[in-house]
Amino acid sequence: MSDARRDPLDPRSTANGSLAGAVDATESFAALLTAEDPAAAPGSESEVAIWAVVLAGGIGSRFWPLSSSHRPKQLLTLLSERPLIAETIDHLHPLIPSERVLVVTSRDIAPAIAAALPSVPARNILVEPEPSGTAAALAWGATEIRRRAGPEAICCGVHADIAIGFGAAFHDTLRSATRLAAQNDVLVGIGVPISRPEPGFGYVVTGEAADSTPSDAEPIARRVLSFVEKPDAERAAYLQRRGALWHSGIFAWRARVLLEALAERTPEVASGLPLLARGDHEGFMQAIASISIERGLFERCHDMIVVPGDFGWDDVGTWASLRRARELDDDGNGVVGSCSLHDATGNVVHAEASTVVLYGVSGLLVVSLNGLTFVTTLSRATDLRAMLDSLPEDLRKPNTAPPV
């Protein structure tokens, strides 16, 4: 991906080389916005509701063998005794109550997700036939919020599997982002100061200050120059020196602003937006192509801004990330379950089926489940795809239900 700015109306800057279909979709979708939106004039942030769209699709293969269709990653108790998604929704309170939280998930895991979130109304669980990319999920969430609360309602997008260490600081940052989104027709992201070069994360390269009216207590929002997704270690170190931010995967915008931006700049989903506005979700899913919000919109955007926030964020994306997110013992080991450690440092252990004993080892991942034990190094645990592709079906999808 190039770091240079790209004109979203230049056909050469799009993923498929043409925006002709998106232009037609933009015109028809704009007509629907005008015709169907409830009367709601833009106002200050105190006059608009704040909603959240929690992205909770997929099983999470990078946490194999613990994650499965019966226990998707979002329901794993990796950071505490509560599922990841429940922790994420708790972090939104009281700024965003559960009745204003929408959860977008896939059909195969929806019953388990709903059961884990008794405080979220059943009608707030939006079920996709299958995961269709975060651009489509956020479009559906924004359309539903627009229908219920009006086009100027604020939508906060957040992934279900993040770790947040400092709740008060997170709320302060989210308030700053939603204030900017309420007052401006812009997409707002939240960036996190970089503490180490991390190849597995996304990065945001920032430019000039964008907010002329921050309070003394608020961080300075900046314009986004480019996104860099999962650079190699050398480039990650360069981006850290450059003063870039980690891309947290947390966003804020008005429902109307996001939908108009997708209609104009994301041909992969633009053709389906009129169907979505009419309530034809099945038709929408058939009309679109799966793409992430980053590739489909952010990389084509000229007017996005980012608010920095230091609130103990981490992406709970791999087993190795648990050494940062979990409470560790004096030797840097993160343990769940029964484990006896002797001269062992920097390991991650998840034991459900039996007691694990480690002696004289460092940097290992050990997962002990009912009928299967998995051992690798934490460095190799960051990408398990090649290994999983080589396993026979009965091992790739084992019966790993927790013991009763």
C-alpha cells in the first residue's frame, strides 16, 4: 500500500479500477437518504445519541485450538473470568448503555454471542449469513442506527476483542472523538501511541492538527495522511520513529457521514446500500464484495482525522498478545488453569484438561484441552494458518469443549 495520498474519485486509486457503478449507487442512495431520513438537524454532541457497533464476526483461528464454532474467540475468557466481548461492552458503559449497543456477528456463532450478552437487547444482535468484511458490517450498523435514531446519531465502531487498561482515559478519548464527529462531517479514528515496533498491527501516519477548538484537557486531533497495515519489523520501527500511531480499530462518525462516504468511495459495498436502506439485508449481502473498512474506505479518504489516546489499549489478536494483556507472575508467565512452573520464564499456559508442568523453558505457548495439547513458541504462534492448513480435519476442528 502506498503512503501517498490518493484521489478517491480517480479510477486508478480504487481497488477495482472504476467507480462508475459506485457513482450510480451514490446518486440513488443519496435520494433514499433525502426521502427516508427522519427529520433531524445537526446539533451539538449533547443533542445527539451515541451508539456503538461492535464487530464480532468470525471464529478467531489465531487462538486455535481454543477457538471454535462452539467457542468463538469473542467468548473466550482470555483476560479475565468474563468473555472478551462482554469486557468490551462493559468498557463502553456508562457513555454508551447496552440498549444503544449493536453487535454484528455471523449466523454460526450468533446464538452463543447473544447468550453471553444478556444486557444487550435481542433486536440489537445483527446476524450476517457469513462474515462479509468490516465495511459491510459497519454499513449495516450505521443504517440501523439511522433508522432508529436519525442520520445525525453518532456511531462508534469497535472490535469485540480489544484490551483496555484504563477505563477513564478510554472514556475521555471516546468523548473527544465523538465531539469531533458531532461537529464535523468527518470520519474520526482513535490512534494509540506506539510503545514498540509491532509488525502485526496497523499504523496511522498523521499530519497537521485538525481540531482548532480542543479543550485544555483534550489531545490534539490530527489529519490522517495514510494507513499502513501490518508492516514488516523494519518499517514498523521506522513508523515509530516517524511519530505514527497504532490503529486501534475504534472509530466515531455520524451515521449519515459514514453511509455517504461508503456510497461515494467504496464501490465494493456502494451498489448494495440502496437495498440496505430499504431493509433488504439479504439483497445487500448478495450485491456486495467483502472488504475491510480500512482498505475499502480509510485508504481512499482525504478527510479523516485521528484522536490520540493512551488508555492501555492492546489488540488481543494472538496467543503472544496475552503476555501483554494478562497479569503475569514474577517470571513473566501468564497462566490460566492448573500449572506448576519451575525455572520457567515468559511462557503462556492455558490449561483446562489437566495440570501442566514447565521446567527450564522460556517463551513457550502450551494449550491443554480436553483431548488435545498444543505446544509451540510464542514467536511462531503469531501465525498458525500454514500449520492449520496441513492438519487433518479431525485435528483442525477438534472437540475442544471444556470439561464438565
